[in-house]
Amino acid sequence: MELFERNACDLSEMIKNKEISSAELTKSVFDRIKAVEGKVDAYLTLDEENAMKKAAEIDEKLAKGEELSPLAGIPVGIKDNISTKGLRTTCASKMLGNYVPPFNATVMNKLDDIVVTGKLNMDEFAMGSSTENSHFKPTKNPFDTERIPGGSSGGSAAAVAAREAIVTLGSDTGGSIRQPASYCGVVGLKPTYGSVSRYGLVAFASSLDQIGPLGMCVKDVAMVQSAIVGHDKYDATSSYREYPDFAADLKADVKGLRIGIPKEYFGEGIDPFVKQSVMNAVKELEKQGATVKEISLPSTDYALSSYYIISSAEASSNLARFDGVRYGFRAEEYDGLVDMYERTRSEGFGDEVKRRIMLGTFVLSSGFYDAYYKKAKLVQKRIMQEFASQFADVDVIATPTVPSTAFKIGENTDDPLKMYANDVCTVTVNIAGLPAISIPCAYDDKGLPVGMQLIGGKFTEQRLLNTAYAYEQLVGGFKMPEL
Amino acid sequence: MNIDIKHIAKLARLRIEDDQLDKFESEMQNIVGMVEKLPDIQDEMTLDPDNPMILRKDVAVQDKFTRQELMQNAPQVKAGCLVVPKTVE
């Protein structure tokens, strides 16, 4: 078995016991990148020189007997909307094509002894469900390179599946970690809103955005989550609380666990094979001692509309900062200040970003605010209440992550609504601020992965991880694609 | 409902080319059609009790970055200042 094929939890032990060096592991990952990146296109920026330097530093510290974190020396890929000091951070946009952050996101400071492999492709400003909205290039699904990897963290999911990074960071505003994790057959966790600092994450919709980990196994995801979680004074929405060590406390035990199956997530529009696969996985957990109950979340049908109003409204405000003055792209020719703003923004943003800014501007504009934004916020409140009342009776809610398996590149690009429908099972979680994890639960007749989403009450990540871990132990781990 | 794409574009400081107007309008119509299905809920908006959002003191942060670091990404700089088109006559 090559080093790049191994999980972070094993590699962490091997590095600690000096069976391998971080330099050897980092070289193995970069050799892998050289071999398969041409087929996958997961990265926007590779940083081999600094990665090798960092790996050597970690090895030196370990040789001196210094105490380091469990992820020390592990090669990690970072989504390109997370600020990395001195390393280009583009958000896959022409607007930030040459932007080099002068500071680190809080999560990067927390992960200060990892080895950063590079920056991963995404939909521009995290707006999209297929990574086709990247200004630079589309990323391909490692299970079938003619298909999309999902989005917006498509590079983060594809890199893990193709073993071009041991684990990665993504961000999730409406499903952007879980949905690509499902399409690429990896594990992805969207943490509770407020548990991971957003400082240094380039904002899309601030009340919904959350950074989270992707990995090949549940324990790897738990390890990264333990490292990034916690209060941050630089993020006013960050919660004050103590968190468990998710990886150390991982237990494959579902005895007495109450699983809810919301009928609204198994209706029309969800592929029958996907439905069946999720139900089969739930049955496996039932055999291990979990109890299963059908539940109802009646406002689910309104979640997608409410999500597009709230997220676009916030995006239109957040993206107002890109004006060609302080950083980023500026149009070459213009006549006066307003013309400079308009040309800079029209040339610098792609179509989907413009569409969302336009929608957001519209719903917040005079005369329409009550009809759209306020209505959407009230629906959001109701969705939160419905989840809260269900979590009095069940511990975990199981649903499909995405309605179908990965579609072909170019298949949905002409129809925004069809593209938005990809997020129907995931947006409710962001709307309600809940944690959720996606794990592979089947492979269709083309060999494409199907994901199961497990949703929990606020700050119940440990229970979600334990449930996912129990399923992973039952099936003996998840498949890697052949590339 | 008619959506005045040019007006919204002006508010958003975006320029939509004439040949793109129809496409934008029909896409926006579809999206607005989707969001118009939202129910009327008689309720009040409230803040999330789990996220009280305690704001930090409004004090200027000093010495965290140098002027040069902060200006390294600016498209046009002259004598340590950001260059913008003339705004007053």
C-alpha cells in the first residue's frame, strides 16, 4: 500500500512512531498529484516547495522530541476560499486571480503544523453545485472523469477521492461539503453553525457559511474537526463552549440510537436507487440496535426557495466589497469612478455570481424586502422549529445527501433551477444551523457513489460521527476509485 | 411580474449587455417564480438564542499589518495611497 492511499489516523501514528517521515509522506502525495492531477484537475495552486520545507521542519521538531498535534506533518489540501497567508487565494474567480492574503484564516492558524499541499478548485465564490462555475477549469469526478465532482467544494472532495491530499478543508453554505463528498464517495462533515471560526473564509452568505473537513474515513474527519473547532474572538458568530476530542471519543455504537426518516426527503425527484440505498444502510444500523421511525418535516418544500433568497441577499452585500480599489481585479479601461466599478465587476465576476448578486439585490430592493427576504427569514424560523421538535423524539435524521449520482459535465449548465435542485436535501441543514455528515452508502450500476446524510441537533457532531463510524465499521471502509 | 433588469444591475453596479438582458430576465423570472411559492407565515423575526453574537469592543487594531502588506494586493498604488479615478471636480 502506498503512503498516499493511507488514512490520516494511521499516518499520524506512523509519523509519531518514526516509522515514516513527513517528508516521505509529502513526497508520496506529490508523486500521486503528478500522476493523476492531469485527469482530475482538483488544484488551482500547488505549493510543493513550501510543502517539502514544512515537512522537513516537522521531521526536525519530531526528532528533537517536540510535542506536536495529531495532524502534524499530514499533507492537507485547502479550498481556495480559505485565506492562506502568502499563498494565492482566488475563490476560483477572475476577481481574485492574483490575490495573496496578508493573513491566515483562524482554521489555518489552528492547523499550523499540517503540510499544505495547495489550494483546491471550487465554484466561483462557492456558488454552484458542480465546480463548473470555476473561472479557471472544471474539476472531474475521480470515479468517472466525464462527470462532475459536485460543488462547490468539488476540488476538496475530488482530491481526497483521488488521494491527491490525505484530508482537505471545504466550506458548506447550502451543501457544498456534503454534496461533493456524496458524488466523490468520501466523508464530509458540515459542522454546527458557530462551532468553526469563519474568520478568513471569504464570505458568501455569512449566516450560513461554515468550514468543515473531508476525508476518506470517519476518523480522519473527526481528527480534523477536533483541530479546527472552537471559539474565536475574530468571529462574532462563534459559540462559547467546550468540545470533545471527536476522534479520541469515537465509538462504533448505535445501540438505542433513535433514527428518524423524514418522508419529505424520499419523495418525487429522488432517484429510486438512491432512496433504496439509504434505506438499506439504515436497516443495517437497525440490526445493530438502532430504532427507526418515520417522521415529517413539512416545510422542507420551502427550504430551497428560502435558501436562495437568504444566501443571495447576503451574497449581494458581501460581494459589494469587490470594487477594484483595495484588492483584486480592476478593469483596464474606464471612464470615471462608477464606470470603473461597473466594468470591474462585470468583467471580474462570472455569470452565476452575477445572477446571485442580481437576485440578492432584487429581493433586498425597496418594495420587495417584505415579500421576499422577510418571508424567507420566517420560513427559516419555522424550519428550525420543525427540526427542534423532531429532535425531541429522534437522535439522528437519515436522508439521501443528493437526489442522484454524479451527472455529466455540461449536462445542467444551461438550467440554473435544475442545478439548484441538487441542493434540495442539504440546504435545510444550513438554514437551521445544524451539523450533518455525508458518508458513502452504495455504488450504482455505473460504479458511482451514493451518499447518506445524517443530520443531528446543534452541537451533536460526536453522535453523528459515532453513527457514521458504526456504519463504516459494518461495511469495512469505503471504496477508492481507479484512476 | 416584470423585473427591471437594468435597474437592478445599476443598483448592483453590474453591467448587463443588451444581448444578455433577455436571458437574465427569463432566468430571474424562473427563480422569482420558484421563490414566490413561499407561504405567508404570521410571525416575528427573532435572533437565534444559541448565537447571541457578542461583539468585540470597537477599538482600532494597530500594528497587526504593515501598510505595505495591506496594499500589496491593490490594483494601483502611488506614494503609499490607493489610486482611484477623480471623484470631485
